[in-house]
Amino acid sequence: MIQTKSYKIDGVNDAELDIKRKSKLEFKLTYDNNKEIRSLITIIPGLGEDGDSYYRDKLAHSIARDMDAAVITANYFAVKSNPPGAKFSIDEIDELILKTVASSINRPIPDDIELTKMKSDEIWEYLNSYLYNFIGMQKVAGKLNLTFKLPFHLTLAPPNDEYQNFGLMAALDVINATLHVQNNPPFKVANSNGGG
């Protein structure tokens, strides 16, 4: 019978940046408890359909059903770096760019507006009410070219105080999930006679 177990284990800290990790490494393990498991497969979600947990669960289930394999689906460090998991934010560089552009079209952002302290929804509300409406009116009045587009930068902030570090923490999470299962298999392991 196909079984799926959820795990939350300690992940590694970011030794390179000397940052203590605040979130747990979460992953699921799917296998058929009536089979001797011959291989361990890890699904590493990217930006496509496999980012959807429902899809990953169905994929893991079908692999476990059709093969003598256990399947790990890891929610690795910063896996939710894209919407809807990640939220938009403005850091100091984003704010500088946005204020410079706003000033260049004669709509300076007041000094008392702290864009870096705004939440994701507040950013969009502010940009719509303060800048986009102004830009539309300027285009209608002929003061801005009709093809003008507001260039600005936003930062995508993953949840759980996670951040992007070029995949290093994510790779370590996948390795640690695999090692955890390898060292603590909840299933029968097939006897291996030779081979890698």
C-alpha cells in the first residue's frame, strides 16, 4: 500500500554567510510498504508544474506505485521564491531606483514615504494610486510619451526568513533529506548484489 510520510528535520545553517537557519527542512517520502525498495528518487521542484504540491504528490504516488522506488519531494530552502509563495518587497536599492525614476517624471516620492517598510499589498496600492494614475494622466495630457513604461525594481522575498543564495542551501537540503531517508528507511530495502 502506498504511504506518504511527512518530515521536519533540522537543516544546515548558512556557514558561508554565518546566518542561523530559522526554518526546518520539510520533505515528504512516498513508498509502497508492500515492496522491497531498490532505489530512492528525489523530485526537485523548479518553476513549472512540479512547483505545485498537488502535482508533486501525484507524481510521487505514481512513481512509488509503478516502480520499486521510494520518492522524496523536498521543500528545500527558498523553494517558494516565486509568487504566490514569495511576496514583493522593496529594499534600499529598489527604493533608490523607484525614487529616481519618479523624480525624473516630475512626481517625486515624498521623503516621509518609506517604501522599504511597506508590505506587498501596500506597495501595489501605493504604486497604483500615486504613480500609475499620474503617468496615465500625463500621457493623456501629452506630457509623457504614450509608449512610456515605468521602469522599477522589486524584490521577491521567500517566506520563513529565507533568501536566495544561488541554490547552495537548496542543494544541501536535498542531500540532507536523501541522507536522512537513507540512514532511517521506514521501508524494506532490497538486497543489493553488486552494482553501484
